[in-house]
Amino acid sequence: MRSARAVAHTNIALVKYWGKRPPAPGLPDLNLPAVGSLSLTLDRLRSETTVGPSDHDLFTLNEGPGPADAAAKVFRHLDRVWQAAGHAAARPPCRVASVNHLPTAAGLASSASGFAALTLAAAAAFAWDPGRAALSALARRGSGSAARSLWGGFVRLERGSQPDGSDCRAYPLHPASHWDVRLLIAHTAKGPKPVGSTDGMQRCRETSPYYGPWVETSEADLAAAEAALAARDLASLGEIVEHSCFKMHACMMATRPPLVYWNGTTLEAIRAVWQARAEGLVGYVTSDAGPHVKVLCPSDQADALAERLRAVPGVQAVEAVAPGPDPHVEVLP
Ligand code: PMV
């Protein structure tokens, strides 16, 4: 094997992924989503991962020792890539160094860019190139949203229907240059989320009365969002973005016990965006399995909306991020 480095950018879902298909009998858990999703890859916010030979498995995160639970996930994923590359023999020991250029301390997920960069770096280190579609399906095994970070710009992750997951992969819809939009990220809390997305999704599927309707209505949201995106119709896209977000959170809140990822500031920040919109500014909110508020807006509205968000008590920081590029992979000497 050789050493390789990959840089992959994180993404934010405009039409959300929430919920997994239960594993088919006799097959391993392939991490198959119950719904498709549509995302925007982000500029600047990225993971940079190097995979190379070593005399024992070693994982560093942000230049320090990686936490044991993260290391276990990383090496389990390396095993998947090694086996997918067709090797029957045991995987050679590897050194994995990952650096997140993301405000992880503020609780923004690094799993999307992290597993995308790890998949790309590992495949290159193992001198295996099955194409980005196959690598997207492999990245999905680590984290659903990671499948979308294999491309820049606007990306769709197909739900697929095959039990073996072969048709469950992302594909690019439009490059970053398609639309001069911004995503504002308003940080409303520090620290990790209380319930991880895998546990939350399972609990939601098992107990939320809204889970069935959530799954049944998602394909229509995707089709409408895709059409609005192609037409660069922000009013139509924004309406679906907000609907998908609130429908997901309603489904989460109706879980037993309830899954409430928001705090008081989350709601105040959402209200501030809606108030700004009533006054003529253009921006649409979304939020994931955490308390931060993200706002999709035209680039010329970003400064004014960011100012409104910074004025909300409890908002700690606001950053504006442009659509981001494809990942980058290089084999190291
Ligand atoms: O990729 P995961 O397993 O961390 O799940 C991501 C789920 C959401 O962020 C809530 C929505 C999404 O589509 O990214």
C-alpha cells in the first residue's frame, strides 16, 4: 500500500435524511436510508485525512490522539474499504491522520466530510479506483450524509430499493457555480448533541406516529426541490427546505421519549429570520440533529441576515459559507 491524502467538504441537507431501513435478514447492516436527500456541499468546512502504512493501527484527530470510539469506527471503515477492494487477506496496519477544519467544538457534525475523506484516502492508499459512485455508497456505510460529500455543489442521495444497497448512492445535480447562494450557520450552543443520529433515528422509527408519513412524503419533496433548484427558484426551494426541516423535527419531537434537538435560542433565531423575511429580506431556515440554525439565502442578503442573527441573544457566532468544491485526492510520495 501507499500513502494518500483526501480533502472532502461537509454538506448540509436542504431536503433531509432521517431514518434507516431495517437491515435485510442475512445481510450485514448496510446503513441504508429510508428516504433520499438533497444537499449543498459547503466551501471551507472540510476534513483532511491521510492514510498510510504503519506497523500498527494508529489514529490521530486534529493532531492529537483520536478518541477510542472514533478510532474503532475509523478502522472498521478501513476494513470495509479494504474488503470492497477485493482483498481476502487481512488489512495491513494503517496510520490515519484526520484534521477537521470545522467548528467541531461548536457541535457541527464532522461525520459527513470525515467519512468521505477517509473513504477517498483509503481507496487511494489501497490503489483501488472503483469510481466516485461506488465510493459514495461505501462512504454511506460510515455515515449516511457522507455519501453526499463525494461531490461539490448540489447533490442528491438516492434512497434506492435494492436490499444490498447497490442503488443507494449519491450523484451530483449541479456544480457549486450553478447558484450564488450562501448558507449562514448560527451557532447556538457548545458541546455534543445529547442523542446521536443513529440512536435518534431508530427510536423515531420505532415510536413516532409521524415516521410513516415522513417517509411517504419525502420523494415528493425531493422532486419539487430538484425542480426549484434547476430553475434557481429560491422562493419555491426555500418553502420546501423549511417544510422538510420542520417535518423532520415534528417527527423527532413525537418520538417516545421526545427527541428535542433545539434550545430556546434556536427558536428565537428562526423567528428572527422569519421577521427579517416579513420585512423583505430573503432567507430560509433549516436545522439538523442539533441546536444550530442554518439559513439558505442569496449572496447579497447574507450580510444583512447575519447581522439579524447576531443580534439574537444566545447566538454565539454566525458564519456565511458559499457552495463548496469537489473533494480532492492525492497520492503522497
Ligand atoms: O449522516 P448522519 O447519520 O449523521 O445523519 C444526518 C442526519 C441529518 O443531519 C439530521 C440530516 C441530513 O440529511 O444530513
